[in-house]
Amino acid sequence: MRTVKTHIASVDASPSVNHGVIVVVTGNLTVSDMSQVDDGSVKPLTYTTTFSLQPIPELKGGFFIHSQIFRAVG
């Protein structure tokens, strides 16, 4: 079984229409048993994800992910 560890390097957020929020996150993913380099260490995958959070009208303070783009670079 593979283990995935996430390291968040940065988070940026900006208000959006209809009281929503656009969020951009960058960081690294380390996946066990994958992308091992010659010395046996695991090379992390760089990733970025951008998503739109929109409020849930019936739930005060609640949000849902309206759309998301995720990219991992090997």
C-alpha cells in the first residue's frame, strides 16, 4: 500500500463573486514506492491546485468546492 504525504508550501486566497473564495495551493507530494532516485530516497512531486469555494446557502459558514484544477509535475 502506498502512503502519500503532503507538504503545503503556499496558500493564496482571494474573494470571488457571490461571497465565494478562489484558493491556490502549491506544495510537494511524497508517495512511498514511487519516484525513487539512485540513493533510495523518494523524489517529491510538485503540485498546484486551484479551487473555487462557494457558500452553502442553508449552512451558515459552510462552503463547498464548486470547481477544482489539480496538477502534479513529476
